[in-house]
Amino acid sequence: MTQTQKTVLVIEDDRDISSTIQSVLSAAGYRVLTANNGQDGRRLIQSQKPDLVLTDMMMPRMGGFPVLEFLAELPDAPPVIMMTANEGSRHKAYAEMLGVVDYLRKPFAMEVMLESVARAIATAAAGPKDQPEA
């Protein structure tokens, strides 16, 4: 039995960072979609239904927080990992309040990002722990 390839949406305005993340995730067996701002990311979330969203916090046109606010309204939103160079604890607290499953501070090792992605997808696939099985 083969496992279905999981799709990761990377929303990142820095093309070098986006390209590196895309290469690493693709080499690890993920299908990778990319957007360079939150508006394009929202469109891909709606049309492609990714298994995970990996988003930057600060981007032109629309940053990561409006994406998180959009996802918070969806009934079956994918898990989200936020990437940022920002050190502010208020930003991290707000991201966590909006449901971010991990918060990666740039620069980060690609191995750390891969572990975070795998953990988030596995946790989402396991489903809610607090609901009884039907």
C-alpha cells in the first residue's frame, strides 16, 4: 500500500528561501505549491486544499496573519507553520491563538523545518484526540 503524497503550500515572498524550501520538501517526497504573498496563498488554499501551509509572517500585499485569520474561519483548515525573523512574543502569541502548530524563527535548519512539517501532517492525519470514535 502506498501513502498518498501530501501537499504543502509554501507562502514566502523571498524567492531564494521559497526555492530552497521547495527543493527540500520535494526531495523529501512532498508535493509543493508556492505563493509569494498571502493573497495568492489564499487562492491556492481554496483551489488546491493543501495538507499543510508553511507561511512567512511579513509579506507584501498580504502577510501571514490575514492568512491565519482566513484559515481560522474554515471548517477543515490545514495545519499551519509560521516562519518569521520577528522576535516579538506578541506575534507568536497571536499566531498560536489563531491555531499555528509551530513557529519557526529564521534562519532555521532545513532539518528542523522537515521535522516540523512531518510532525504537523502526522498529527493532522491522526485527527482530533478529544472526540470519541463513531
